[in-house]
Amino acid sequence: MTETAPRPTLEAVAARAGVSRATVSRVVNGSDGVRERLAERVRRAVEELGYVPNQAARSLVTKRHDAVAVIVAEPETRVFADPFFARQLRGISKELTAHDNQLVLLLTEDRDDHERVGRYLAGGHVDGALVFSLHIDDPLPGLIQRAGLPTVFGGRPDWSGGRGDVVYVDSDNRGGARDAVRHLLGLGRSRVAHITGALDQTSAVDRLDGYRDVMAGADPRLVVEGDFTAASGERAMRELLGRCPGLDAVFAANDLTAAGALRVLREHGRRVPEDVAVVGFDDMLPIAEQTEPPLTTVRQDIEEMGRLMARLLLRELDRTTGTDGPPSGVVLPTTLVRRASA
């Protein structure tokens, strides 16, 4: 059998650095009050010995776990199939890793999952939570509030009841939708349809509102509800062609929906963009570049949204009493990216 080398201790680090155990503890736990010359000696000894702080003991001192719950209010089949979630999780992970924090991924699909997540959050395992893809009737905000955890939400909340302390990061969904529809009208199209996202989510509602801002008075049959999936794009496109065969443009609530709509248009012999122009939302590579034809779409910086969510939460966790907290809401701009579909 191979003997395992003993794990370096605080005492060993203190002996190597020529300082007290208390000084090593303050440096390792990020406390103030240690002269830089001594702190540098401690850091050098930590590196030379390969000392790794005991997280349980460190938490007793710092009252921090250096772990953040990332809660996606979707079933795992959706999370791992839609590249939107991978992009946002990558942004979150990069920011947390840069600050030596662990990401704890929690997914919710049914009532049992909500209860499990609520118990976990209340159990004191994490310092805060990042939550996105909430649905309007989701119980998660209430569970998180009862747990008393600092939280940043992805997407504009509509369940806050006017509370000014709800921190969120979103894209300009309504403005981006207006840009998409104006672009289609600028191409000379007049019967512009919209395939919505899931209307129990604020992003879909905002994009529908942006469409209506520009298409006020349009035939209501030109709007069909989807759910942000390619399958819903196919279903909705078939319904639109049956309702309004003379439509000449489609604004889809996201790129997956647009990809599904493009497949149905091709099946029905409609040329894109000659007969029907199509615009999506997200600029989700490689989807937008690999559709046939490549997709004109509204770009939102999904990875940056994730990084900003994590940044705001870490700032809230680090801020001292009496300092200003983060802004209640940050809305990032969108950009229209023109390709061959419109």
C-alpha cells in the first residue's frame, strides 16, 4: 500500500513563514490587519507547502462557503438541449471561477424539485443564488426569500410586487423585437407574423409587446404562441400558413423557433427570403449561421448576462454594511445581425 503524505497544517505554514498561527489564519481567510511583508511570507509558505485551507474550518471564520447555487427553472431535458442555457452557464462559471467560488447547479421540473431546492437553500450550503428562466407562477422567488439568500435573477421579474430590492439582469427584449420588425417592414414586407416564446415568461411577453409596438392594428391571426423550441416553431409555422397563406415575413421569438419555422417554409416550397423573410432572436451560434439560409437575428450577449449576474451577486456578498447595493435592474442592449434570411 502507498502511504499518503500528511496534509500540511496551519502550524506548518506558520513555522515555514516564521509567523504565528493566528497571522497565517488571517492571511488565508482574507482578513485585514496583516502587514504586506508578513502576508507575502505567508503566501509564499502556503505555495511551497501546498497548503489547502479546510473549507469547513474556514467557513466558521469567514461565514462564507464560497459556493453559489445556480437555479434553472427548467427540466434537464430542456437545459441540456437548448444552447442558450449552456451559454449563460458558461458566463456564470467563468466569473465564479475567477473569484474562487464553486457553482452548484440545481434544476427544477416539478413540485418535488421546488421543495428539494427550498430545503437545500435554507440549509446554509451556499452564500447566494443565481436564478434564471423563471415562469410567472414559479414558487422559487418565495422559497428564496424565505431562505434569506442574496439573489440575482436572470430576466425581468414580474412577481416582485413592486419590491425595489430585486436585482436582475436582462436584455432589451422589447427594443430588440421592435428593431426586428422595423427591419422587416423596411424590406417592404407588410404581413409580418410573430411566433412567440412561452408567454408565462417575461422575455416572451416583452418581445410580443415589441412586435405590437410596431405592428399596432395587425391581423391578430398573425400571432401564434410557441415555447422557444424548434418543435413549437414548426407547429406555429404550419398554423400560420393555414391561417394567413399570404404572409411575407416572420419574426420568431428565438433562433430555435426560427430554425423550426424555416424547415416548414422549405417543406411548403416557400423561398426565404424571396417569398417569406425570417428574423430570429438571440444570435445563437452555430444555429444562426447553419440554418438554410443563415439567419438574420437580434443578438443578445447571453454569456455576458451570466457573467454580470455572477458579478453583481459577488459584489453584494462582499459589500460592507452601509454601502450602496447593486442596482435593482441592469438591461443590456441588443443588436440586429443581418444575414441571408431577411
